[in-house]
Amino acid sequence: MRRFSKVLPRFKAMQQAGLSIGYLVVTIPIELRHKFKDQEALKAFRDYWRRKLKREGYEYGAIRYHWAGEDGYRWNPHLNILFPAGYIKEETLSEWRKELGQWFSDFCEIAPKKFWNGKKMVQEFPKANLNFHYLKPGKTEKEKTDSECKLVHWVKYIFRATQTQYNKETATIIYKFRNTSIFGKKESWPKIELTQEQILAQALKGFEVDEETGEVEKITWHKDWNENIQKFIPRRIPIGLFGADECQKLSAGFYRRLKREIPMDYKPIYKPERYLPPDWLDKPKKLCSPEKPENMFCPF
């Protein structure tokens, strides 16, 4: 849901701007999938398509891998790409397939097959499976509603988890791999228009709204270093130090202040220092021997 909520508003803004949305699926041939069982190869394949789309004039979009087939176990990596695009001619798609086959041949170091077709000697590269669909924004209210529902379905389908059955080999390949890739400059994406209800909802979740300009600003909370979890966490202040109408409840007895400053007279709650055992407990004991009394060990 976090992935879904971050991506969907971007493409809804594209629909509101009257742009069509293209959906491209690129599958690695089954005979070459063993060549893409490391993260460097997967990144190279994704980078190839990101650069290619930019050269073709598509400045921004979102890319995500699906790792497995319908069974959720078998290794079947394929790219799902959403970007602003309408109808693309079949000649263009055929050219993309041809160029991708040449890229597979070069990257995997596979010499193309040569044969005589009756007129001349031709080269045969690995066949690349490439499918494309596009979604119009819609003109009437019904078309707009149908288009929005279709977009929601696409985003949910693309940004779902696909490796649903544990595969030890696959888990090693995709461990800590950043799967979702949003490319393009921030200025290139259509601006997301927020309604008053959305602005209010964000304000209640840790945002504040400038009454003069209407801009939404993220609140930067004061943070303390937590030794137990070894990271910074928001500072929690007892409610008695300020009014209840100025704070947001965190848990029983504690609240987060909805302002940037912290009271000057605030003192953090006393916490005793963690007990650390003496060093000698971790050291191995020496063997005790009557013949060698110097080796006898007594911590007291």
C-alpha cells in the first residue's frame, strides 16, 4: 500500500492533465534468464530501457520488476513500465524488439545465428517479447471514471509482490535490490493538485498549511538519539508542559507538540544508564594448576 499510494497520485495527475498513459511489458527470453541472476545484470537491463525511453522522447515514468510467473516461484524476471504515451506504431515496436535482441546478444556475449534466406545472408538475434498497451484519459464522465479504475488496476497489478513462494536462490538474488525505479526530473512530472480535504488530511498527519500562501509544509520534528535501537526518534514530551490543544497524541500519557520549538525548561525523563558487565567476565579463565600458582585466576 505504501508503494501504491506513492505512485498512483503521479499518474492520476497525468490523467488530469489530459495525457495518455502507456504500459510496456518486456520479458527476458527463457534461454537467457540464467544470465540475469545477479543484481548488476538486472540493473543494466533496467538502465537500458530507462535511457532508451528518454532517447525516444519519454521523459519520465515508473519501472518495476516482476520476479516470478503465476506460480509465484519460478524465476521469470520481466519489466513493467508506466510512462506518458499514446498509440505507438507497430513498426516502432518491431524496431524496439530488434534493437533489444541486439542488446541481448551483445550483453550476454552470444553470437547471432547467420543463415541464407534465399536472397541474402541475414543475422538472427535472440527474440524479445515486448507488449504495449495505452490508456486514454477519457472525455465524458463515464470514460474518465472507467479510465481511473483501469489506472488503479494497473498500478495495483504492477506494484504488487510477485515472489510469493519462497525460493532460496531467488531470495539471494533480490536481497536488498531496489526494485521500484521512478525516472525523470521532478519538474517534468505534472503537478499533483490537492483538494482542501487532502490538504487537511495531510495536515493532521504531520503537515502544516501556510494560511497566506496555502502551501503544505512538512514539519521537521526534534529528535533524540535512542541507544537501544541505535537511531533517532521523535522527542516525546509530557502533556503537562503545554496545552493539550497544541499537541498530537502519541501514546498513553505522551504527546507530540505541533510546533517547531521545544520549551526552554523542558528536561528529558531520567533514564538510568545501561548496566555493562565487567570486562573480565568475557575473558576466558586460565587453567588452575598447583604446580603453577601464577596461572590461578581469581576476579576478587
